[in-house]
Amino acid sequence: MTGMKEEAHPHTLGIVLAGAYSIEKQLALIKSHQLIDTAFDSIDAGMLITDKNLNIIRVNKTALRILSISLDKVINTKVKSIIKNSDAIVEAQLLSKPVYDIECTFEVGGKQVPCNANSVPIVTDTGTDGAVITFREEKYMHNFVNRIVGYRANYVFDNIITNDTGMKRVIESARKASMADCNVLIMGESGTGKELFAQAIHNNSRRSKGPLVAVNCASIPRELVESELFGYERGAFTGANREGHPGKFELADGGTIFLDEIGDLPIEVQPKLLRVLDDRKISRVGGTYDKKLDMRVIAATNKNLMDEVDRKNFRDDLYYRLNVININIPPLREGFGDIKFLAELFI
């Protein structure tokens, strides 16, 4: 401030100091907003912030990437319009209580993105003013779970040791099969190494970085086969997990599912498996919509499936759908030269 010294007033210095403090606080506020914006966009989960009416007012860059959408298409949009099953989020808003691990599907531009979400209400003195919703793609969560629980393939073709000409031909056929992305049926007696071949095929395929989920169809109780393979929604049946549960096919998304002892699959479940093989979509038990999956199916059996088809224990259309590439592993007694070779190797 400038002026004649004779006209200076004692309050002038106070005005100057108040102005300086105001500018200082404004600069600090701008810096704080920049830090918040940087943190908001650096989170590797999608984040939406809503107002008290569940209209979206803020979105981070990760959310835009996951949903493949531009900012102007999502701002001021109601959460219900892009999340198909948002009941738990709405309930959390009404009760002012956070909810976690919600399985929901975002639907934007005709594309469905299955996700796991958390919703935390923004509670103030005047009530609930909105919510912070964070989410990750379901396939990210499944891959994380697969790494933790050990859904991975440890064996490659070099681990299959043989000197037998017939077995070498089988290995070469399996190598060629691994390069295609079609279904494979592995046949052989118990103990011939069907799962070892399945792991080697997976590891030699373009899906090697994805999970290999192995399922023994003979060991699952008959009444639980469908929910184990295809999953279930919350409240689908008495005793079901409150939040629902993904099935083995969902966990194999992006990788391979290995259906061991496929000949023991109950006849009533086979039509649903056939449908999955046809269109690569699954519908959970109690679910109202389909989920698109990207996985390869390898099946194995120690039974003669054609005999099972004749006995009406196995559907012929399912057999032909699985038997796109057939690999028949001979027992050790037929590769007589390997017995001495393997014995010396183990010694």
C-alpha cells in the first residue's frame, strides 16, 4: 500500500497483514489440492466420488482406463446407471455404513466390466453427503488370488523324460496342440501323467502368464458341482456365502481350466458346460446375467468316453466339443524301454 504519510492509519498495517496471510493460505490450499489430485490419480484402483444423491462428481484416471470411458461421459451420471447390481452401494449410502468386496458389473458403452468394489459413505455433521467407491477389475483380483493359492503350472515338456518312440510322438503332438487355442482331451490310465501334460501344454501356450485352474470333477460332491464350477450369487441357496462366490471358470479367466476326470461329471451339469464351451459365457447359480470369459479348456479322463456316450452317461455333443484335439498317453508297460531308463535315472 502506498500513500501520504500524514494520511496513514494504524489499521493499514493490519489490512496488509490480513491480505498477506490470505494469499499465503490460498497458496497452501492450491498446493494441498495439487497433492490430493496427484494422490487421487496415482491410486492403482478405480475411484469414484459421488454426492448425496449418488451422482458421480469425481473420477480418477484409473477408473477411466478400466471403464474405457471419457470424463465427460461419466461426470454427473447416476451410479445406478452404470453399475448393474448396485444394491449394496445404495444400501451403504442409506445406512451410512461402509461395505467391502462387493461383486458388481460396470456397464458402459455396451461393454461389461466385472469388478470388486468398496463403498465408504462420506459422513458429516449434517448427514451422509456422498460416497467414495473404489474398485478393481475382477480378473485382477482373480489373478491375485491365483498367485496366492498356487493356481499355476510348474511343469514343461522338458520335464517329461522318455526314450520311447511312441511317447516322443505323443509329446510332439501335445507341443503342436499347445500352440493352438482349441479344446484338448487327454486320455490315459490313472498315473500316466495327464495333469503333467496339461501343465506342459498350458506353459507352452500364449496363456502361460495366466492361471491354470485344476478341477477334479470326481472329487466334488454331486450337489455342489454346478456352484463350484460356475459360482453363485449371494443368497442363491441356504448356506451360500453372503457375498456370493466365483466359480473355477471365472478364476481361470485369461488362462486355462483343467477338468480332470471329466467322465465323472454329472449328466445334469453337462448341458451347462456345453453352453460355456459354445459361447464362452457363464451364468452363476442364482445369477441374472452372463459373464464373458476368455479361457482354454483341457479335459482329461481315464474312461473310454465313447463307451460312456453309448451308456447315456455322457453327452455325445459335449464329447465332440471337448475332443477337438485328442492326446492319448500310453501306460509305462507299453513303453518297455523306458522302464530301465527311468529306473537308472531315479537311482
